[in-house]
Amino acid sequence: MIGFDTSDDALVYRVREDLAVVQTVDFFPPIVDDPYLYGQIAATNSLSDIYAMGGDPQLAMNLICFPTCLPIEVMGEILQGGYNKVQEAGAIIAGGHTIDDTSPKYGLCVTGFMNPKDILPNSSCKEGDLLVLTKPLGIGVLSTAAKAELTDDATFKLITESMAALNKYAKDAVVKVGGANACTDVTGFGFLGHASEMALGSKKTIEVFSKDIPLFPNAVEFAKMGLVPAGAYDNMRYIEKDVSIDASVEQHTVDLLADPQTSGGLLVSLPEKQALELVKELNGVTPCAQIVGQVLPAQEKAILVR
């Protein structure tokens, strides 16, 4: 039903009229020093693609690369962090695969099941829809600042808690409110990258309300200092032909819109009435709930940043 032609978040295969399999895989090297927290974040990120399709994860398999020079207890902590997040998701870890590598890498292959009629692709935005974002932006910038030892403990705690927060609760709210037309999660391609995939796949234009984009505290400060990861510039180069940015939008805002996120939030396209209901439903459930754009008829550019 869904493959790679619309750059969607997961594969969807119809088994029968009332059952589809949703499949995804993801893993990456450590972005924090604590192995247990790393395991939590990597697992949360892997599980997210299932939620972005509107489904629920059921089965997961570990993928771990691990150097023999590190204590085996470190691997145990990584796997425990992942296990606890899979358990929170209501899924089961059914094994996995481990190889020797020079640096640790961890993630999951995840399978979910759902009714085909409930699938939320990223390519079905409707004209007049509003876009709701469920986590703030700025993780890449703040992670870069953290590596330079410029962030305080409170900021680091805030971003790691967000990265380890399952999108399960946001997805459940989307299902409860109903009416959603499209959904994706905001991860490595940044907000603009994932929004452009939605717009191009839907053959629509998305207007981004740059002043309404939720940001982590201190993200603007560090972006203005130039502590922007290389991935943000790579993201902009990849999509620049599809994006029009108003002259009034400051460069640090553009950098944060392109900032690669780890385990970011859901970006949901739904009619105005349901969008307003969803924001209320998400209040206190997710790190943020903000209307950040609208869907317009197709224009010359897929993304208009205002």
C-alpha cells in the first residue's frame, strides 16, 4: 500500500481487507553519554515511525553494534533502556542481532498492525487543513551546544526528556479527535524537510507560520551564535528549490526550521475544527501542541515560510 515513492515514514502492506502490517527500521550512534538514556532515545525514535502512520507497534527486534573494548554491562544498559520504552509502547522485543563494531549503534526494527482504512500517510494533506506540531524544535542546535559544554543541566534534561517521550500519546490524541488527513514525524530532515515531503506528496503548498513555531529554551540564542549542526545546512541545500522564505524571516529561524531533530514530534494535517480540538486534547499530554501552518492550493513552491 505504501512504499518509498512518497518518502513516507514506514512501509505498509495489506494482509487482508481489515489488516495491514506497518514496518520500519532505524538506528544511530550515541547522542548522549548515558547508555540507558541512549537506549531509551534510540528506541523511542525507532517506534515513532509506526505512530506517524497512525498505528501501534506490536513487535520489535534489537539492532546493536558494539565494540569489544567496552564493558558488556554498557550494552546491557542500552538494551534495558530500549526494552523499557518498547514495554511502555505496549510492544514486545522478540530478539535481534548484534555485531562487533568500532562504535556503538542501536535501534529497532519495528512491526505494527492496523486497519488499512486508518492509515495516515504523509501525502494526503487537504486544502484548508491546519498543521499541528507536538514537540518543540531545536534539538540539533542544543545537542551541538551541549557537546561544546555550553548548555546547563536544566536545558539538557528538557531536550533528553523530549527525545525519550513516545509519540504514542500524541497519536492516541489524533485518533481520539479524528479527522486527520496526513501525518509525519519530524526527525533528521528537519521541520522543513518533512513538511516539504508532505506538500510535494500531497501536490499542495504548505504555508509555515514561522512566528508560531515552538522552540526549546535557549535554542534561538545558540542558533544566533552559529552553533548549527552541519545537517541543517545539508537539509536546506536538499530542499531549497522547493522553499520560498519571506525576507522578514530571520536567518536563525530558518536554521532552526532546518535543524535535524532526533525523536521529534508528530506533524499532523487536519481540518481547522479538529486541529483546534487536537491542540486542546494534547495540552499537558505532549511537550507542546501548536498550530504551525496551513495547507494551500499548489503554487510554484511547495513551502512558503512567512
